Amino acid sequence: MAPSIRDDMTLRDNSRRGRPAIEWPTLALIFACYGGWLATGIFLWPEWPVPALALLSIFIALQSSLMHECLHGHPTRNALINEALVGLPIGLVYPYRRFKALHLRHHADERLTDPFEDPESYYKALWQYEELPGAIKLLLRINNTMVGRFVLGPLIMNVAFFASEAKLIAAGDRAVRKAWLLHLIGLAVVLPVIAYGFGMPLWLYVLVPAWLGQSLISVRTFAEHQWSERPDGRTIIVERSPLAFLFLNNNLHFVHHKLPTVPWYKLPALYRERREEWLRMNGGYAYPNYFSLLKAFAFRAKEPVPHPVLHREPHPGRAFRPRARGRSLTGNGTVPVPAEPPKE
């Protein structure tokens, strides 16, 4: 009998030791992504603008997936080389180093969905939610439907992300400043290529391929995590989808969280080998495909905006005490609190 996944988490360490120096499928895909983006803009856009906009959106979404792959240590063992391979920000929004710092923090499974500790949580503490204006509450509820996330999600998340980053820069965070400086250098290359190489108005690139690229990624992220008393029950498995390649098999998100060093092209086989055990581990939080999610939650919120557990006012000594400084892809802030409860 094969050892269980839970008892055989040495698979994670073995995946590191057994990795080749260069993962050629990922490297080839990076060059294909950037090459396809460039060729689409230069050759297809002037003659076939609508198909070109659609293809550019797909390449931007794929580059986002490749950024995720590189921050987990692929396709080489050198972090700087991996950064350089996906450093040109054709999606415009996220500095690679900020994405890396926030996403690796997100991988602390015991803190998943906590709006203070998980940078990718879409929940808010009840007291945070109740302090929001009514219009913002409505937008956040719409954002928790699948159609709302696809249409409005990029705008809501980007505004919140930029505001959060601006506060950190203003507070003098050197790492954040350096990440944005490198990002601006990348934009100094990408924006002239779009404007002069493609001959495309920058406003159009922002409103169509850049926006739609993020919307495509939101199909994957929409239901990736939910609150559960068990950390393993917080991460989804979407068993199959035509979008799996675009997401680099991150639809098998629970498998990725358990084995984050495994390259994207090995995840499907690992899932198939022990499918029943994976599903037992995450408590059956699984969907056959993204269409089934769409049917269930197209116009109905899958999750409430307030966190199901974190209802209390920020108070010294209580559970879910936040860190002193917030860093978030979704704009959730943190509230500094003393380390000790007040004396009676």
C-alpha cells in the first residue's frame, strides 16, 4: 500500500532535491508567452484588432501564472534569474517582488482567510465591514459573486492594492520602494513598446487586455479559499477545466498548497495518483469545473464579506491579533495593537 499523502510529506523535500537545474517546459513557456505577446501586438493588432485584444488578454493572464510559478522557485534554482525571466510587467499592475512577498506569506495555511494575516483574503473583520460606507459594502458583496469578480474585481482590487502600497511607501518601507522602482523600470520598457511598437493607445491597453487578463485570473482565484475550522478545508480543488493550462494547473490549488515546490506540469499526475486522499484531506471542497461554480454563484455571493469567525472589535489580547503593518493584495489593512491586554 502506498504511503498516505499526510504521512509522506517528504514528497515536498524530495521534489526540491529531484529538481533539474533548469525546468525546460517552464522556460519554453516563458519565451512563448512574451514572444506571443510581442508578435500579437506588432503583427496581428494592425490587421485584426479584436482577435489581437483577446490574445493579448490571454498572454497577460498567462504571464501572471508564470510570475506565480517563478516566485515558487521555477524554472531555475536562482531567484534573480527567475525574476528576470518574468520581470517585464506586461500586465502593468503588480511588481514582481511585491507579488512574491505577499504570496509567499499567503502560503501559511494555518492563517488562510484571516483578513489580517492572509494577504489574499477577500474577507473583512465584522467591525471593519460595519465601518464602511453603504456603497462600498454593496460593491464588496457584488465582488463576491463570480460575474461581479470578473467584471469589477480588477478595479476593486487594484484601487485597494495601490492605496495599501502607497501607505507603505509613505511610511518609508525600503523593500516596497525598491520593488516599485524595479517595476517602474520595467514599465519604461513595456509602455513604449505598446504605444509605438504596437501603435495601440495606452488607455485601450489598460481597459481591455490588462483588465481582461486580470479578469481571467479572477476565475481561478474567485473560490480558491473559504473559511473552515480545519486549515486543509480552506483550499479548493477544481478537477478539470479548459483553463487549466492558462492557470498552470493551479486549479488543483490544494495540491499546490501542499506541494508548493512541485512544478506546474507535474501537478495533474500527482492529483490523479491519490485523488480520493486529496479530497478527504480538504474535506471535499471541490468542484468538477469552473462552469459548475459559475452556475452556482454567477449572481449569488459565494461567501459573506465579513469573516465568519472574526467578528470582534480590535482589542488587546484577543484572538486574531493583527501584525503591526498591513501588506495585502486585496487592500486589507491591519491595526496596531499592544502586545499585552490592559490590566483590570
